Amino acid sequence: DKWICQYVPLPDRSIDVARFEHGYALSGHHLLLYPTRLDAADVDLDPFECPGGATPEEGITGFTYVAQLPSGEVAYPPGVAWHYEASEVVLLEAHVVNATDAAIPVDHRMNLWFADQPADQYAGTLFLFDTGIYVPAHGTYTARMDCAVPADITVTALQSHMHLRGEAYRSWLTGGPLEEPQPLLTIDRDWAPSEPVELSPPLQIQAGQRLRYECDYQNDEDEPIVSGPSKYKNEMCMLMGTYWPRQSAAFDLCALPDSGSVFDGDQTCAQTLGCTSSATDPIAEQACLVKTCEASSMPLATFRGCVFSQCISAGECGGADCQECAAERCEAELGGCLDAGCTAAEDLM
């Protein structure tokens, strides 16, 4: 696996993009386009290696375009576009997998087609990414995520993503006027990367409804598998999509309060924080996370989402260095976590 990133400054005027289009060689695993909080003076324009993919340390603030097939596009209807302010800097990331012993050519390209007139609605990109995955050696695991929707939105396309051990995928819309969960994407076995599913008519979601999804895994290897970037060594569980009007990056990443991974272990939120603080590697950390009980899952997710939004994404800190920022900016969320127990909770799925 190799990840290559490159910063690209945009024109010194605001632009609205009506269509994104990409193409890459068959060796590609994905191509991502990120918005950033950086200025052109802050970045080097030469390509650079970004092992494991870009992080908030590279200044990214969310996701704009997600591709997992050699070619594709996202086109918005008239009046809808992705908006960039003047002189914004974007980051392009290419992930390449070479399964041979020989060198291979790499060629990733992306076109941004500008809108003919200013947009009435700005588009956003859902990138719901469950990082709480631990599949034991020769075992199974189901990752679950539950994400609040803060405002009325229109969704025009949805897409799933797992890696090699994915067995099945399910997603739903719940709440609001629905008496029963409304199925969205469902994939039974033989999961493989696929084109986004275009929704016709578009899916209308009301404020207060929730997007929920889950991924089943089977691990036949001698070592546990956790969430991570490698197609071969790690797993992922995602629900991605195109929608408008654009909300916050926290919504796009399922990092709003009362949004995140749902577990069914027996640890309280406080016990999980203690466990993760002493973990020495990602496998141990994710083994701690999945032991969280269901009733403590959302308090834990709310605290972690606050740390991500207020500290990591804001460029204040990174990873284990965030304790001071978390204590200052997420005091209420930390208190909610420490007070949470493992009493019976409403079934979330």
C-alpha cells in the first residue's frame, strides 16, 4: 500500500463546482478530495507520501469527493453545487495497492467542472466512518453506527465501503414520521466496491431522524483485525453519500453529539476511557472501545466527537496529545461520559 497526497490551491475567486469527475489506473484503491483550513502560503505544492491517508494534521476539515472505482463522477442538479471560497486549498489523496513484485505506473486525475451560475444550495458529502472495529482471530464482529441528522436534507446518492473480510452490510433511516426503519443500502455477502447508488426520487430526510448502518465481518486469520486504512491488514465500515444543503463537518463525519459507534460490551464509558488511555497500540485501543456497553456508547461517542471537532479538527492537538484541550473544551461531554452507566438502554438497531 502507498498513499500519495498533494495540495492544490484553487483560483483567487469563489467558485461553485457543478460536477466532479475522476479516473485512475486499476492499481488504485481510492481517490479522495478534501477541503482544508490552510492557505496557499502554508503548503508545499509537491506530491508527498501520507502513510495511512491524510489526517487533520494535514489540515483537512472533512471530505468533498470519494472514489473507490477507476472512474466515476458526482454531478449536482441545476441550482446545487459544491462551494469554494476564493483561494481555498484542497488536498488530493491517492491510495495505490501493488500486489506484484514489479513497479507499476500510477496515474490519478480529477476534473472540477464549474457551474454556469451561482448555486442556490451548497452540497455536502456524507462520510460516516465507524472506527470502532475489532474482529477477533477466527471470529466474527458486527460494527454499528448511529448518526443524528440536525436539519432537513436531500440525499441523492449513497455508497457503502468495507474491506476483504466484509460479509454483509445494512443501513436504515429511522425516526420522524417512520413507524418502522426504512431500509437503504443492503448487501448480502460477496461485498465488493461499487458505484454510488443513485436515489430516484432523492431521499428526503427530516431534522431529528437518524442514519444507522452496520457491517458484518468474518476473520479467518490468526490475528485480530481492527479499523484502519490498509485494504489487506485492516477493515472499514462506512456509509457515504451526496446531499444538500451542506451542514457541518461534524455532521458529515457522524461526530455530532449523540452520534457515533454503538457497542454491546459491559464496560462503562469511564472504564473505556481508562482502558484506552493505557492502550499501547491501535489493536489494544480498539479492543477497549468494543467492550463499551450500549448505554455508554453514545456518551462515549459524544465526548470523542467533541474532542475531534473542538481539538483535533481545529488543529489544536493530535491523538494522545489532546488531553489538555479535551479537558478545557469538552468538560460537559467528559462529565456525561464519566456519569454514564450500563443500565438497560433503548435498542438502537
